[in-house]
Amino acid sequence: MSGDRHTRRRGVALLVAHTAWLWFLLPVAAAVTHRPVAATGLIVFVLLYMTLVAVPVVHLPVRPVVHHAGLAVLALLGTGLAAAYAAGRGSWLTLLLFVCSAGALGLVRPAAGFAWVGGSIAAILVIGSVHSLPAADTTPIALITGLAGASTIAFVRFVRLVEELRRTQQELARTVVERERLRFAQDLHDLLGHTLSLIVVKAEVVRRLVPADHERAAREAADIERIGRTALTEVREAVTGYREHSFARELDNARTVLTDIGVQVTLDETGPPLGVQADEVFRWVLREAVTNVMRHSAATRCDIVVSSGTGGATLTVRDNGVGRHAPPGNGLRGLVERVHQAGGTLHVGPMPNGGIELTAHLPAMVTA
């Protein structure tokens, strides 16, 4: 609402400034002292002109059809007054300058505006020729009318482009904010979803071990504390936007949590170290894959293969579980978006002998 009030105040200021054009009508006003018909026509013309100018400048709620009809009436009235009194005292052809200005300001399409300007100039020249007015009188008015109309069209076009640019900037700002919110929500889901699943698994291990092995139960409880502290640190890093890129640490966590629930883990790493972006993407891929193994697969074995080279980098996680291919949840959908944003591909599907295989591939430019 404050922006609308600012626009309205600016429009009123422009309208007040636009009244400076009326000094061109002083000679005409001086010539109608004893002509009531001409004086009435001039007053109506000025009032109609100011109203039509106020429509686009102050953004008055007037339908385009009504506004265009008003421009037509202004053109007929201005042309009629100029044609009737051009041969007398006063520069009545100046009325067509105001007709030209109102049309150039009020017509949205530049082609229509230029056609209006051309028609105003033609009317000046025709009326001057019919009344055999000297070229020294009609030519300057026609020239000023053309320049005023062209400059008005250019100014209106510039103002509309600036307004469009501002709207585009606002829309881009909203888009950036929405994308950042989605990214933040996705990061929190990936962080907390995996960590809470890990804490639940550890807590179940502790519950089973308490009656039989107090020392190991204490170690598992200490792991829960460590995982909780790590999760708290990661959440703080996510909030501030400074997260540690640690795919190696994620591999260690994956091996630990899967081993604790009875899943045999094999790890095969080949090729040079991953780049920063690939490290970050693969970290989330591995986290989601391990979470799915714990939740859905009932697997006893999980193979993790990481390879990198000139053709890019690939992470494959496969298990020997039940091989259910459940509909993708928020985690997997967010993972697909994350990999695609890095220019890579992600494939998840059942294997012929049972189990699920998840493969993420990133191009070489990302892994460098």
C-alpha cells in the first residue's frame, strides 16, 4: 500500500509539472476575451486535456475504451477550434500540440502513439494551408508538436520499461528467497532425517544391550551423544550457510551405523579425491541411500563403490534386501533435484537378484 501511495504522489507531482505546458495557450486565451463560444470551447478543451493526462499519470481507474473516446473528443474539439479560429488572433494551431501530447501519453502501443503524432502534425499543416497561413507560423508549431510527441512517447516507454524492470527484480528476489527456503528445508530434511534414524537405531541397540552388556551399552549411548552433538553442529552450520564438506566422514558414519544393525558393509574407492561440489553432493546421496537401507530393505549386505576419473565421478550403493521400489519420498525427490542441479544423473531401481541399487554420476567439471 505504501508503494501505491508513493506512485500516486509521484503521479500528482508529474501532473502539476505538466501544467507548465499551458503557458503555450496564453496567446489563445488572450484572444477569446470577447468570444464566449471560443472561450467556452477553450475551457472545455483544457479541462478535458488535464483529465486525459491525469488518467495515465495518476493511474486513475478509467476503462481504456472511455479513455480512448475522450482522446477522440479532445482531437475533434482541438481540431475544430483550430480550424475555426486559426485565421484570427492567437496561435490556435497550438491546441494540436496538446492533442498530440495527450495521445502520445495515453496510448499504450508506440505504433499508435506515433500515428497519433503524425496525424496531429498533418492537421496543423492542413489547417495552415487551408487558411493560407505563412509557413513561418505553421512550420515551428508542427516541428515542436512532432518533437513533443516523440519525446513523450520515448519518456512513457522509458518509464514503463523501468517499472517492468522493477517488477522483474521483485519477482527475481521472491524467486531467490523461495529457492533458498526450499534449499534450506531440503538440507534440514537430509540432515535430521538421517541423524534421527541413526539415533533411533542406536537407541534400539542400547535397549537390547542393557540387560546383557552394560559396558557396550554405555559405549553405544556415548555414540548417541556424539551423533547428537554432531547433528547439532551440522544444523548450526546449515543455518549459517557454512557446512563442512566431508564425504569421508559420511562414509565412516555409514559403515558404523550399518554394522551396528547387522549389515555387512564393503567399500571400494578408486580414483583421485573428489572436488568440493562432488564431495557435497555425494555426501547427501550416501546419507539418503543409507537411510533407505535402514528403513526399507531388510538387507544383510551393502556395497558402496566410489570411482572418479576424467569421465566424472560415480557413487553406487547397492544392497541385498527385499528389493522393494517404493514411491519416491521427499528425501529422494530432493536428492534428484540436488544431483540435477550439479549437472549429474541419479538412478534408483531394483536389481535382478533382489535389492536396490542407487547410482549417482557427476560430470568431470563438477568433480574437479
